[in-house]
Amino acid sequence: MDPILTSLGLALTGKICELSLPGLLAARKEKREAGAIRKSLADSVNRGFERFATKYGDLSNSLFDKTFLENNVASEFSKLLSRSGNPDTIIIEKKYRSQFTTSLPSNLGQAINDFFYFIEDEMKKEVILQSIINSRQIETIHEKIIGFDENWKAIERSRDINFPTEIVDQTIDKEIKILRQSRFFSEYDRINCSIILGRRLSEGNLCRGTDTVRKMALAWCARVLSITNEFNEAEKYLNLAKSLGGCPEIEIAKAFFFAKDGDKSEALKTLGEIDSEVSRSAALMIVMHLEGGEQAINWLDEANIRTTDLDSEGKFNLIQQLLMLSRWDEAKEALSTLNDSDFEETPALNHMNAITHLLQVVPVEFRSIVLYQVPFDAAIFPLAEDAEAMETRKIAQYYFREAVIAAQSLSLQKTAKSYEEYALWLELMDPEKVALGKQTLEEKFRDTKFSLNLIPLGLQFKIKLNIEAVEKEIKRQITLNGGGNYDTAKARF
């Protein structure tokens, strides 16, 4: 554990205990448990800090400011010890922006929300805290501690009576944009994030938004959850959205509910009545879900729907399916329909563009390997080298770099590392850029917390490695993650 994080964890834990511990112990009538509860809280906070720092990097330096934590975060965090409590992340974001005015990330709201999620998730792993969190008594105790009466929920929601509704709407729009853009990446936990966002919209700090924006957002949460095991949550959010009025997003979500029940006909009929790029793309996703990629592509042909008739999400799903079906030329043809707004709306298209171009210079028999990872024999792997191929390789490298930027903007660091590996590989395979690629690798390996996934590239391209440092980082990652993972196995291999 980083000593700085440990110190901050103790500071935050002390403030939380100051706010909540007297009531907690009064409920349990066992003051001797004070030390055990305090230790469990501290351990939970520290582990949550580690997870946050791993995902958000530089942002942790300012959010972990001791004064900011004690004055602005602890009081909100203490609500996690109440069954009814929900930290008001909008208030924290507002205070953060007023205190730290430079280099504010676009995903600040999501980061603060994850901060609480990580710590709450760690709290649930502590036995002594589980009984507190699950206790129905704690709701009444927490109300007394912070002066709420039986109507405390209503008071909580209206405590900042002058809080602009427009800001809440802007926050909702931003959170939905993150959900929509991130859900195409396997690293993103779309189920839990949709549930958390849905709860914030229905009963948490985002319930103060306008009906117009909230119903759209709730419909999106319902849609994402509709074809998962969280159908009850999805149904709850859809019903709440419908109670706020009608909108196209609700109708599209309803189509996914029909698909969940296996009613393809009713789902497509619902979407056909909307007849837009968005609804056609949703229909493609539903057919893919029910019948698979090949049947979905056949459905497009039979319905005379062209790639240009789809929105950016539909184009992404179509290109992805074409690649998975080894229909390389069709995937390349679909790329010609992409425009700047498509990449802005669906950043995952950067990867689709990059990998499709890369596969054009890979022998057909090896394309299925490169589709999912940089090959182990990267330095001698056969790539086409004629003038046209070299230009195609440059385009692929450019879009892999763009994909890295896009993934990082969504705080998807593992995904970004994967894309960076592709970009570096292409740079190292380019006679004009190989020196720059080696310099980049050497600089990364000088970092004490370098990416283990780059070790094979370093060995393949004769980069001098500090084996002791590599082994130390492997052990650190195994300890941090509670066991080995793909990167540690790959580095040792």
C-alpha cells in the first residue's frame, strides 16, 4: 500500500467515524467494536483508493487531497453506512470544479461516481461492515446523527433549492454519453454502471433533472439491461421512464424487451414504425442477438438497408460482425461510409477502422490471429510491404493511436494499453519509424510501473530490459490483482 494513500485513507476514515461511529455503536450496544469497525473502514477505503488510482491515474492526486477529502467527501461518503443514503456526487463535482480549476477531465462525474462505487464495493467484503450496511436499524440512527426527520429523503433532495436544473440535465446527458460510448468495450462494466445510473436517476442525485432528459436516460438504462439477467431493474427503469412521458428512446427500449421474450416480429414492428437510422441500427442489434451475425447481415440485405442507412452504432456492429465472419472486403467497403461525426458519436469505430486496415496487409491465413492480439512473433510476422500496403499500415497506426486516446478519455486503461501495443508494433515494423518506436519502448520501460503487455515487444525488437524490474512489476501486479492475469502470464511467457 502506498504510504500516501494509507495516510489519506486514515484521514478520511477518521472523519467518517467522527460522523457515523457513535450512532453505529449505539445501535449495536458494543463499543468495544469501535476499533474493529474503524479498521475495516480504513482497509476498505485504502483498497478503494488503490482501485481508483489504478483507473484514473493523475486525477487521484487532486481528489486525494487530504483537506478536500475531509471537508467535502467524508460527509457524503458516510451516507454509504445508511440503507437510504446516496452520496451526492453532483455536489462534490461542483465543489471540485470550484477548488481545482485547471485540467478538469471530461469524465469527472463518472470518476467521482466510481470513487464511491469502489469503496462501497470494498466495504461489502468486510464481514463486520456487512451487518452494519444490511441492518435496517441504521437508517433511523443515521437520520438522528445528521439531523434528518422521517422525511429526510425529501429534505436531502431539496437542500440545495437553488441548484440549477440545467446542470443536472447536463450531467445526465454526459453520463448517458459515457454509457453509450463505453458499452462497446469489453472492459466496461455496462451492467453495473447502468444499474448505478438508473438508481441515481430514479432516487438519487440525478432525480432533480427535467422529465424530458430523465425519461430518455432511464430508457437507455432499461435498454442496456433488458437483455441481461437484470431484467427486473430494466423493467423498473422503463416503467418510470414511461410515467414521465413518451419519447423514441422508450419505444426502442420496448423493442428490446420484446426481443428478450423472443418476439422478433413485435420488436421489428415497433422499430419499423420509428424508421430512423437509430431504430434501424437497434433492429440490427436485435436480429444479431436473436439469430447471430450472419443472419443479421442477411436481414439487412433482405430489408434493403444499406450501411449509410444506419447510425454510428449500427455501423460499428455491422463492421464488427463482418470481421468476425471473415468477410474482410465487405468490412473494408463499410469503412467508406464513416464520417467525422460517426467517430465522435461512437469512438469504438477508431479501433474498427484501425484493425480493418491492418488486416488488409496481413496474409489471409493469419488474419484471425491479428484480429484479437498482436502476434507473439511480432518482429518476423509477415506484413505486405508494397507502396500501397505501407500507406495502409500508416492509416492503421493512426487510427490505433486515435483509439488509444478514445479509450483513455473513457477511463478504459486496459483497452488503451491493448491499442497502444498494436500502434507500437506497426511503428516498429516501419523502416522509417523503427528508431522512434524503440525509443518509445525504452522510455516506457524506464517507468517503474510500465505496462507488462509490452514486454514481448521489447524482447522481440531487442530492447534491453531490466529483468529484476520486470519480475518486481509482475509480483506487484499479482499482489494488486489478487492473482495472475493475462499481462503477467504474457510477460513471463
